[in-house]
Amino acid sequence: MLSTARSTETVIEAKDLSVGYEGIPVLTGINFTVASGEVFVIGGGSGCGKSTLMKAMITLLPPIDGTLRIAGHELVTGGEAVVESVRHSIGVMYQGGALFGGLTVLENVRLAMEENGLYTMNEMNSLALSLLAMVDLDEHCNKMPSALSGGMQKRAAVARALAMNPKIVFLDEPSAGLDPISSAEFDQMVVRLARSTGRTFVVVTHELPSIFTIADRMVVLGGENKTQLAIGTPKELLESGPTDVRRFLARQPEDQTLQGAAS
């Protein structure tokens, strides 16, 4: 867990937020803020709505009600211009990495810059190489994604997410499909990037080792009541959070207490 001081600037705010599909809420009553430079985890078991909440935060899903402010832009009441402003403020690493197989690693990172049109080719190559160096992939810049391991592909996707200097970086289930060592290496990279760049990272995951390694704070979503169960540091929630949250963080099955009482 990060121990460095964070800014008091709020870069994400959700207040009485409802998100879902075609006007039908999947999650309601979501309330949290995220500070600049914080590593904030959205956690919970399968089917609790983590991905739905993230889709709303990265503008892929219109919020239904309440407040959702990203980098100073209100998404619930804002129009298309607001959505575009938010998209220019964020970077996203999707679960599978989503690299383009026909482009080299460097070309994948450079692609967002090419679409923006602000840099010369030399400038784009130099910036892409510096970003790949930040994720320890500069020596692999000319390889195709298929030549990389799963962990390396995800690190390349993080470099691409950083290409337009976003204020906030979203990581969707970054440990999915990785072996324990690759997952731990990725977690350490997230910690290092957060410390060295001061950027805000929002990570969607249910992987407990990752949560306890990277999270400054987390919000835990509930599968049954479709709202947030608690918010705090992983240590605080493990020690004194609601029962369901402590069970989740301790990997304790729901009926274990009852079984213990009967034995």
C-alpha cells in the first residue's frame, strides 16, 4: 500500500450515483471521492457491478442519476462536449490489454498520439520509448504483441494508456490471466508509477493480493443489495468493516461462522 502523501484535490466524485443499462439501475447509492495521486480500488465479488461502475466512469455507459464528476466534469447532466473532455482526461487499460496485433509495441503506444496530431514522428517515437521504459519494455519496442507474455502485453497497454498524459488511469482487472509472479510484478509497477508520476489510478479487481499491495483506499460493492458496502483502506475494512466485507477480504465463506458454531 502506498504511504506517500497525496494531494487533497478531488479528481473523482460519486454522490448518490446510480448506474445501469437502458435506464435500469444495476448499482444505486454509490458515494465516494478519489484524491489526486491516489490508487483507488473498486472491489467486490463476481457480479457485484464493478465493471458497470467502471464503464460509467470511463464514459462507455451513461450514468442514470446522482452525481459523477471526473476531473471536474459532471457526466450525469453533461452533454457530448463534457464526455469528450473526460475522455481527454483519462487513460484506460482494458482487461485483455486490447493491443492491435498488426502493430509493433511502439506503434501501439504511438497510435493515440498520431490521432491527436500534436507531435512530429520523432517526438512521438521519443515519447513512446520513454513510456515503454517506464514499464520496462523499451527493449521490446519493435516486437509484435504476440511475441510478448501476457504480463508484458498488459504493461504495454499501460504505456499506451499513459500516451496522452492523462490525469486519471483506469485499469480493468489487470491481474486476470496472469500467474502469481507476473501479477505481483504488475502490482509493483502500479505502485511505482503512482509514486513517480503522481497520477491517480483507479483499479477494478477482486484479486486480494493485488488489493492489499496497491490500494490506498477501496470501495467494496455488494452482489446482493447492488450498492456499496464500505469504503476505506483494505486494513481498516479487514479489521473493522461490515461482516460481508471482512469475509470477502479474509476469503471466508459465508457459512463458515455457522459451521463453526455447529461443530
